[in-house]
Amino acid sequence: MRRTPLFIAVALAATTVLAACGDDTDHGSDHMGDTGQGDMSQGMGQDDMGHDGASPVAPGARRIEVTASSFAFDPEDITVTAGEDVAIVLSSDDTLHDVTIDEFDAHVAADVGDTVEGGFRADEPGTYTYYCSVPGHRDEGMEGTLVVE
């Protein structure tokens, strides 16, 4: 019995799985410019709880500055236009916080003193909740409203 085709198929599948586990995200910040607000990295290496990384920002996206502090966001309400590319520029004043918008696969995290940018495109009009996914923060009321017109 020839086992070579089976071996090749298994080796190919393993190679594909390993390649998919790689990280090919561009962690540079060339497109962001200087805001004078700390580290403008893409949030990599924030912690080991899944709060590192940021959703990619489209070139030319409208930048919306959000400050996270004391279990609250400022601004609490954000309005964007359907189809608009948006970059959330998140700053944290006191500890690790993030902005997560499940419907648009948007995520950006900033540790104390950092400013980090993450993007999304809001294609569907409606009202959505954005929140901090750090354990306990949403339970303390750390949510905001995103209105897509």
C-alpha cells in the first residue's frame, strides 16, 4: 500500500494550519501622524488577556478621539455615516481599557498613558453598543453608543 499521498496530504494540511497561525498584521503607525498623545502603536503587546492588537485602519479614515477613564468613555455617544471608514483613537488615563464593537469586528486597546488607533467601516445604519471588554469593566457600566446614520 502506498502511504506517500496520505503523508503529503497530512503534511500540506499541517503547513496550511501553521501558516494561518502567523501574524501578518502591519504594526506600523506611518498613516497616523503625531497627535502628541503617547505611544501610537497598534496596541500590540498590551497584555496576555486578548486585549492586544487593533483592527486595521483604512487610509483616510475619519479619526474619532475617545478617552477611557474610571469605567467611562468620553465621548459616550459617537455618530458616523454608513459606509464611512472610521479610526477610533483610544487614550487611557488610568489602566488598560479597550473599545470593542462586535458588529463591525472593531477592537482597539490602550494601556495607561497610551494612545492607540483601531478602525472599522460601519456599513449598516443602526444603533450599536461599544464597550470595554476588560473583565469587569462592562459590568461597571463601561459602554457607549455608536449611531450609524
